[in-house]
Amino acid sequence: MKTLVLGLGNPILSDDGIGVCVARELENRIDGQDVKVEEIGAGGLALLHELAGYDRAIIIDAIQTRDGEVGQVYRLGPEAFDSTRHAGSPHDINFATALELGKRLGVPLPRQIVIFAVEVEDVTTFSERCTPKVEQTIPVVTDMVVQELGNDHSS
Amino acid sequence: MASCKATDAVYHVDPPTAAKKVRELFYCAHMIHSHIAHFYALAAPDFVLGPTSDPAERNILGLVAKVGLEIGGEVIKHRAYAQDIQAVIGGKATHPVFALPGGISKPVTEEERKDFEEKAKSLVDFAKFSVNLFNDLVLSNKEYLDLITGDIYTMKSYYMGLVDSSNRVNFYEGDIRVVDEDGKEVAKFKPAEYLDYIAEHTEPWSYLKFPFLKKVGWKGLVEGKDSGVYRVSPLARLNAADGMATPLAQAEYEKMYQTLGGKPVHATLVFHWARLIEIVYAAERLLELCQDKEITSPEVRTIPTATPDEGVGVVEAPRGTLIHHYQTDDRGIIQKANLIVATGHNYPAMNMSVKRAAQGLIKKGVVASEGLLNMVEMAFRAYDPCMACATHNLPGQMPLEVVIYNSRGEVAERLNRL
């Protein structure tokens, strides 16, 4: 199964870079021919382009929810993102729209998309480091992804 | 690319011509991907579905449902071609890593060039298709044509854009040219001279500054030749130039001005039409560069020898003129940086466009809520604004509030999407 592990985020915006931090950890730990680890600071149509051609995608990103506690990690599917905070970018379409577009156009999207979302504190301060509680989730999320890679949900 | 050119200037180094051509090739691909995404994902839905249609349909999904899956597939494919060209030259499509003071990090191979050439040919066809689509769907629809040329979306201003030595549009380099609302040239200057021509006003209610033409002066958010408000954008570029440097784009340029009754055009929604003409130019120019003998030259870097100090780099970003100005210490570490981005240049005009649209759409206290919010947003969206870049800060969403006051100055209604 061709798998893409994709760390999303901006690595110079504190916790917004958590996905990228985890991807960089995973690059050291993953040694499978069928698994590619990438990082990207984009969404919408660009994301569609990245996902095309893989059987499975594991995406890691930051999230901020109304009642969430910083440091919590959620395992989600794409249906959880019908409306997101980043829906309002004036330059692009959001994740849910991009996936739906891809489906309708017959873009070969992964059959399985799993998203590990980390509840973060700060996505607006310029910094190359995550805040302490979020930094502590890096090994945790890394382990979760490695475990996910070991699971074959092809049914 | 503006940053890259600024570093050339900081180090007082002139890249070899092959490096400039490869940079320009990359840059044409960049313009194409951005313009395609903007037109099809953001602008076209308003015209194809209609500006007051149901928001659930008024997006790229609705567009594809209406024009067909095949067209949708072509959009994704051609945008990907442009991204792929950037990725091969630049290392990555987003945040490329190939530009250096004095040139670029590696030449283009013959194999890569052949691949780019095939993609470029397809991009020229797709660009022509996109302009024709606009013609068929929009221009032959009287309602839309009236909307585009109507008063609520019209604003007179000065226009600014980069031009080559023949005053034709160039995205990568040239002089900055400014024309007035009648199309007469009022300024033409080198990027390094920008501070003699552009100044910035501030208001306490915004993080974003209000650039204006220094020699005309700041008179507030008003139109007229005495007001220093100017615009950048695809339409501004076409207004500020005397033509396009490639044949198909030139034909489209002439057709646009003929259809709309001459130059310059002040209709804000025509930014979208101009954007499509620019896709044609970018694709033709991309193909020209792919077929240039020098494009695979190994001579792509001049090592700087001067002590770095200060420099200005200007390009035409998809949304308009982009200025990067750096002052460094003698190690080349930036001490001061001034950026004026397209959305910054356009900020005064954007405010005026939105206000005009709102004033035109709300009559005698009657507000058509959802449709109105979108039509006001259309005025704003034509500028394809990036408030994050312009304020060097972050948006989280695109909030929009229209406040309606009665004749006594009291708030009668608030419509918002906050």
C-alpha cells in the first residue's frame, strides 16, 4: 500500500508547525519503501496535488477547537473537516472542498485518509519552536503514526 | 522572486542572462498556477453560477457541476503542470529554494526543458480555452456584462505596473510605469527610486498602511486626478502598458479594450478578464523561454564580490507590483526591510470599491442580505487580496461586516460573516 505521511503547517509560526516537526521526526524513524514522508505549508488545490496517486494518507496538523485542551491529540477522518478555521483563505479552497472536488473529478485520491490533529496554543507568534505543551506531543504523535502505519485498514 | 532580485541589488551583482531567463521561466509558471487557481476557484463561480446564487453551489464544485467534469479535470491538470515546472526548477513549488544573489543554484537540463516545452504548449491551449470560456459564459450574457461595466464596480484611479523597454507588460523586470485615469503616463522609474514616488499614509483603525503617489498627494479615500490613490493588478498592468509582448495575448488585449470602449478600463471586475489575458501571455512567454537556446546553459551564477549594503527588488506578483527593499550590514544580514505588497498598494482602492458596492446595492433601506454580502465581497475579491502579507499578520478567516446606518446615523442593521 503506497502511503503518504504529510506534515502540514508553517514551521516559523510556533505551534502551526507541529505537523512539520512530527514529519521531520518520522523521516528518521520510517524506512519503508512504500511510505513517503513530506512536509508542506499549503492547503486546498496544492494538497489535492500532493495526495493524488497514494492508497493511504496520514496527515498531521495543528488544530484549535472551542473546548479542547492544549496537548490533546485527535485521530480524525476527513468528514470532520466540513468547516474549518482556515476555510476563509482568500486564495484557495479549503480541505473539505478540495477532497470533494478531487472525488468528483476522478483524481486518484487515497482510499484511506487519517488525520492526527494536535490541539495547540499559539499559531500567530513567529517562532521556529512549538510551545512547551505542544512540543511534548511530538514523540507521542510520532509513535501514533508509526503504529498507524503498522495497521492495514484496507478492508 | 522580488526577494531574490533585492539580494542581487544588495550584493551589486548582475546574474548571467541564462539565470534571468530561467528565473523568468519559473516565474511565468508561478503566475499561471496562481491565476488559474484564482479564476476557477474564486472568481468564476460568481459569474458561472451567478452572484446571488446559493452559497452552497457558488464555489468550484458548483462550477464543475455546471461546466462539466472534463473542464474541472483540465483545470487541475494545468495548474499541476505549472506547479511541476516550479518544483523542478525551484526544488519546491511553494517556498522554492533555488534563487541566489547573482543567479540560481542549478541549470535546467535538456530533458527537463523538453518536458517543460510540452507542458507549455498545453498551457497555451488551456489559456486560450479559459479566455474563450469567459467570453462564452460572461461576455455574451448581457446581465453579467452590465454587472461588470456597471457603476457599482467602477472606480477611476491611477494605475501602476512593470513594463519593458517597449512599454509592454513584463512580470519579471522592467521599469515601474504609472498612468492617470485617462491613460496618460505620469511617471516611469527604476525600482530603486520607488521612495521618490510612493509614500504611505496611516490610519488608526487599520494595521495596513495606505500607499499613495507622493507627487499627487494623499487626499483621503477619494477618486480624481488630485487624489494619489492608485491601483495595481492584472488590469492595472494592462492599463499602464501599451501592449503585450506575445501575439495571442496582444490580440486578447486589443479585443478587451475594443469591447469595453477604449483604454484605460476602470471596471474592477475586469481584473478577472485581464487575469485571463495574463495567463495567455505567461503561457506564451513560458513556451518562448523553453525554446530559447540559452535556457539550458550551465552559466547560471555570478558570484558576488562587492560588500552588501542596500538594494531594491521589484516584480509583478499575481496581484500586482511587489517591492522588497533591504538594508544590510557588511555581512549581508538584513538590518531593515521594507515591503510593499500588491494588497498594500491596493488598500485605499479596496476600501473605496467595497464602500461603493455597498452604497450601490443598498437602496432606501432595502438590503438583499446574502446576495448583497456576496456582491460586496466580489468587489473585494477582485483584488485577490492577501491581508496576511499586507499587514504582515495573520487572518484566521475572511470576516465581512456590512453596517447599515439610517438617515439619523444610527445603526439600522448589521449583516455579518464574522
